[in-house]
Amino acid sequence: MGAVKYTRVFMDAIKYVLPPVVVSSEELEARLQPLYEKLHIAMGQLEALTGVSERRWWEEENDSVSKGGAAAARRALDATCVKPEDLGAVVYTGVCREHFEPATACSIAAAIGAGPDAAVYDISNACLGVLNGILDVANRIELGQIRAGLVVSCETARNINETMIERMLEEKNMENFKLSLATLTGGSGAVAVVLTDGSFSDKTHQLLGGSSCAAPEHHKLCRWGLEGLGAGVLRPFMSTDSVSVLKYGVELGLRTWKSFLKTVEWTKDRVDKVVCHQVGAEHRNTILRILGIPDGKDYATYPYLGNIGTVSLPLTAAMASERNFIKKGDHVGFLGIGSGLNCTMLGFIW
């Protein structure tokens, strides 16, 4: 998509739902004790290397993502003057989906009572899903096709966390440990964003525009999918080359940042607050340093929520607004990056 500007797109609400089960890094490491002993790894490395002390799980392993997504959607709609029948689009953007078909958005649209004229569909693009959904709905609003749209996501890390712990205990070697470590930072949660043309309320946050850049030559650095075990048996797997993701992700981020500032016509100093994708301590510190953003302008949730994929950035923004870290009138940058590699940055006047 490159660079894009908007003149009539507003975010009326951004709300979230947190799962009830808190899982500490200490708990996960206790289960990995046989691996740690074999590789002579000291306990506490998970938090020391990533900065993540805990994350959330949904109560049941098979809790549906549409259930969490619908709950977040209701919260977002209840915070606005937008009714379900006003929605011209309902877009689900999570990495975790319930089926190959139909779209998970269909379950959510049915649960909230969206009207029959709404476009209902899924978008998938690793951790950038929600930002891509915002752009997609914003384009429809800017073109005058719809007055309001809903972007929803729900992620669950419980299954992949459990699976990777089992695999790490089966394959007790340092290479597998390195490729699997990032998986254990994964968390769960749901988020929903209501976008409008500004005609429903004057209590809104204006979307000015944004920029997107890609480096698809690095698409193998972080993968999540299914692998065959023989005899038609499949199991989930996740593999992340954290060192390379950081190196090439920062390069891509800097390129996108330069385009973003030019697109929204801001200087670096004009940016009051930023919200980054919540990967971990090293990634956060490196990207802020490379982009020249002071620590005090960024809000982080990864220490106690981990990396919730598509949900992380918008949920963190919602929390930052609730706690008055982001204030009315602030120039706010959403700085997103996802496997692929893809990067998208959006600018709001809060």
C-alpha cells in the first residue's frame, strides 16, 4: 500500500478483553527443568532474555477466539454511539482463527447482531493484522462506501505454548531452545476497534494516515504452522530466528519510519507518544534507539502480557489511553511490525 492519507477517518473506540489465567515465566521454566539441567541453563533466563515476567491464557484450552473477539467488540460498540446495524464492515484480523472457512468474522458479526449489508471477512498478516484491518476499513470510509466499521482480533497462546514445551523436552538441544524461546513469550487477549467517518460523535481520535514497507525476502525468519509427524499426524510448531528478526526488522522499521514521518507531515520531535508491537525488551530498546525516540514517549505491556500477536499493539494503546499516558490532542504513532517481514506505521491525533 505504501503511503496513504485520510481526511475523514476517526477511531471512536478501542477496547480489549484480558483472559483470567496469569502464567508466570517461572511456571513455564519449572516445566522445562530437565532441559535446563541438560544444557546447563540457569533458571530465570526466559525473563532475563526477553523481559517478559508473565502472560495470560484463556480459561479453557479450546476457548473460541470468536467468543473473546465478540466480547471485545461489544465493549467497543458500547463505548460509542455506533449500533451493530450501522457497521458497513466487520473484519477479523487474528493469526488464530477457528476454521479454514467460514471467516471467523462471520461468528463475531452474528454474535453482535451486525446488519445484512455489512461486508464480513478475515484479514491475516501475522502481527500486523489489526493495523491492516484499520487501513482496509479506513479506505472504505474515506471513499464514502461506509460510515462505520469494526476491526476485531483475538489470540490464544495456550496451545502453542504447551506444544512447544513438549517439543523442547523431547528435543533437548541448544538450537531448538534458541528457536523456541520466543514462542514462550506469547500471550492471549482480544481487542476491537470502531472506525467511523466522524458523524457519530465528536469524542474521536483522527487517523491522519500511515506508511507500509515490506522485506519479503526474510519470510522464513519467523514461522507458525503445522508440521507432519508421519501417518497423517500433524502438530503445531513455531520457530523464530530472534537475532535475524531483530536485525532485519530494525532496518525495515527505520525505512518505514522515514516514510511515515513524511506522509503524516510530522517531524520526529512532533511525535508525542508511540505504541510499538510488544516483542520484548531487546527489540523495544533497539527500535526506540534507532528511531531516536525517548523511552518516555513509549508505553509497554510486554513485561506482564507478553507478545499477543495482532492484539498487542492496539491493546497497549487502549491501556495507555485509559491510564492517561496518551492524552487528548497528542500526536500518536502506532509502530507495527510482523513476520514476513512487514511493517506498518499509523498516525493519529488523539
